Amino acid sequence: MKTSEFTQILRENTEKALFFEYQTGQYVRTDYHITEIKNVNYDTVDCGGIRNQWSEVHIQLWENEIPEPDHAVDSNKALKIFEVVNKVRETYPNTEIKFEYGNSLFPTAVLPIHNIKDTGNALIVQLTPDQTTCKAKDRASTPEEKAAACCGPVSEKTKVKVSLASLQAANSCEPGSGCC
């Protein structure tokens, strides 16, 4: 989802509570804070030697160690945070928006939006973990190109079994002796 699409949904749903589901049935605590809105620029070279450049917006969600029962972020408050940030510098409107979150049970991750569910009085932003990929294989358009990509299928090597008994019986560790 693009940043502009997300902020438009917030504008269309003023005064609704704003919740984040970071895994199925697992929610960011309701007293979270939006601590940063980051414009992130990527400049990478993939395993096929091709340069890739793109931008994203990352929104950092944070839970105070001490719960704050009187603190909540609704759609209006989230929009006000965007306004504060945009007075300093524009948030990229036409890039993917992702949310950065982690807690003691969930390692910090950058999560894209899977869906936004409107319950009538609240918006539930359902996040989903990103998957890694191989851009060289993704660019390939035929099975042959995929096989030739630098991350193509690896031929299976014969596995050598080594046991503790065979290691102890060997007087020395020489190539081909089976000890290593």
C-alpha cells in the first residue's frame, strides 16, 4: 500500500481507534506510540550484478516498558503526526508504506500492510512479514533463465557421514581419511 493511500484511509475514518495486528491474533499494545516516520532509500546490487534502487516509508511503532492506560493513537492522532513530520520534510507519498515493530516476543521487523479491516469504530491494520527473494530469479522469464540465474538450483553434493568412533580410530586427519 502506498503512503498516500494509507493517509487517505485515515482521513476517511476520522476518530476511529487504530490498531495493528503484527501476526494473526497478535496485536501491538493499544498504548503504542508512533515514534518515527522514515523516508528510506535503498541502493542495492543483487547477486546477478544488477543495481536496484527504490524508496519506502517506514513507520516505527513503539511500546513503552511501563504500560500507559491513558494513551492511545487514533486515526486523527496518526494524521497529526504525519503533519508534524511533513512540516519538517515531505513523507514520500507514492512509495510503499511499512511498519517497524518488535517486542520481547517478536523480533523487530519491517512489515508491509496485508489488509485494513474496518470494524465500524476501529481500523485494524493487518501486517504481514515480508519474504526475502532473489531478484535475479525474479527477473527471469523462462525456466531456463531461472535455472541459469546466480541463485539457480544447486546440484546436490554427496554427504559424507562422520562418526565420533571413526574420528577416534584415525591416527591422523589427512585428506580422504574420512576424519573431516
